[in-house]
Amino acid sequence: MNYRNDRYGNKISILGFGCMRFTKSGGRIDVDKAGKEIMEAYRQGINYYDTAYLYPGSEAALGEILERNGIRDKVNIATKLPQYMVNSRQAIDKYFDEELSRLRTDRIDYYLMHHVTDIVQWEKLKKFGITEWIKAKKESGQIRNIGFSYHGNTENFLKVLNDYDWDFCQIQYNYLDVTTQAGVEGLKAAAAKGIPVVIMEPLRGGKLVDLLPADAKELIKNSGLGYTPAELAFRWLWDQPEVTCVLSGMNSLDMVKENCKNASEAQAGDFTDEHFALIDKVTDCIKRTMKVGCTGCAYCMPCPQGVDIPAIFRCYNRMYSEKKGGGRFEYVQTVALQKEKTFATQCIGCGKCEKHCPQSIKIREELKKADKELRPLFTKIQIAAMRAFMLKK
């Protein structure tokens, strides 16, 4: 297993165990099966285990497995405060104490503010005294490192990143999400501040493996590099020195062994022009399935009415390159949950955007189509409820 350093020089395995996808039987986590997988990962050198308050049964299962096998002090636990459920200082203590109990531990090695999408959520936590709370917990040793997991646009990521002295952060990042969410700009900004970055969704929820277009799978198979689609995606990430740890929701021994083998071989800077050319070709295959020829260049921005044009088109395209639900889910996270509304319905048809679009996209027309599909009635209702809940002051 290869390792990279956290902010304080501690070794973190470049492959982390994501505990959200433990196998379930009869609606409950199969702790015996998960235990075998975690212990195999431990023997292979994985020392970073990621869970969260809202992963059903995950914290309790992880705590039981680590205690049962006597390895709690030999690994790092990462879990998360459900910040969107916090409405008082007392609530912060309640959730944290419950997590310690579930995990059967007296400390959290890497603690995150969960699912931040906008600076407004962090501002709300500050009103409840979160910075003083963190200081006290770190001084007591109950929290060793503090961070945040992020699902929003790059602008808000940079605001959150620069607003506090974070020890680490966690972002969605893969070779399709270079300009999505925090993106490569966010990755490099964190690294420039000496802040380690943990990666989630390295395979884009299976999009870069099972859901790849047939021609993309053939390109990888016939490339002569000997990589599987999953290995190509992981190694692309590990090639970047700014990436500290890549999470994988492993739920089989074979998956653990294969990923650990690759993590023991991969080094930053391994990729050659041949590797990058393959990534470009695979990405082109995926983009050919998209609805609008938007490259995300953002020459159309800023919109005078605040419409987030590139993000809307990206989510619209994802509905067709992957699944409709996937595109809508990303839309909810990255567009709908910004404090300032950025919906397509705010467009007044001024046409300023179309004058600057290098792809000559009929933006005004396509925005209407995108909004119709991204926000059917049931999604509008969900968005309204989530905005009221997650962005409340």
C-alpha cells in the first residue's frame, strides 16, 4: 500500500474504505461479511475508514468490527456531522456524542461537516458556535482533524475553504468532474494551502465502469495498458500529487484485493501521454451521448440574472449520458441548493450569453428544455422542501 501525508505528517493510505455501501441482508448490514472485507483491507494496509451519521447502520457496524478485532487504535475513523440537521449548539453535541457511542470510541480522527453545498451552511454553524466547539474538541483530543465534505460549485467551495483553518476536505472528483463541483481548481486551491484532499465518487457512481458506452469500454480494453475501467479511473486520480486519499465503497473481497493491488503500485506522475490520450478518448465517447454541446468553458457567464448556465447544461447532459435520476440529483446538489437562486426560469432572454458562446449553442432555447426535464413537478416540490431545510438561517 502506498501512503501520502496528512497536514501533520501522518501517513494516510491512498486508498480509503468507504463504508456507505456495506452489504445488507434483511434490511440490516451483514456485519460478518463487512468484517471480513474490512479486515482484509486492514491487512492490505488501508488505514482510513469513512462513514457518516446518516449512512444507515454504518457507524455502528464499523465500531463493532473495529472493536471485535482489536484494531481501533491502528486505523483512522472519518465520520461526519449532519450539519443540515443542526439547529442549536446542543444539537452539535448530541450528534457527536451519539457518533462516539455508535463507533465505540473516545475520539474521531477525521471529522467532517457533511454535505456542504453553500457558504451559507457554514455561516449558520458559526452562529451556533461551531468554531469554538471545534477548538474545544481538538484541545480535548476528541477530534484530531477537522474538515468538510462538499457538493456545490467551485465558487462556494473556495469561500468555505478560505473561511477557516481546515485540516482536510473531501470532494467529488474524477476524470468527468474536472470542472464540476470543487473540480480541479478546488483541488489545487486546497493543495496550495497545504490541505489534504480526500476523493469521493472516483467512479462517478459506476458511470466510469459499468455504465461506460460500449465504444469507451473497447478503447480501454484494446489500449494495451492492461487496465480495467475502474483501475484507469483510480490511477488517473493517484497520478495527481494533490490527491491524498481516494475512497472506494468496497463490498467484496475481490474488490478489496484488486483495489489494494493497484494502490500498492500507483505513484504520482506515472501517467504518460498515452494514458492521458486514452482518458481524452474515453471522455469524448461519453460526451457524444450528451444533449447539449456545452464544454463548460463559462464564456457565457456571468449571467445578468444569475442563471448558472454551465451547471444546468452539465446536469441536463448527465441525464442522457448516464441516468435521468443522476442528472437531477446532481442538479439538486450543485444548482438548486445554492443560497442565491440560479434557476433557468430567471432567464429574461437578453441573449448576452449567446453572443459569447464558442459553441454557438442556442442557450435561451436549450435552457427551457433543460429546466423542463431537470425540474418536473415532483422535483420542484423536493427542491423547495430541501431549500427550506438545508439553507434555513
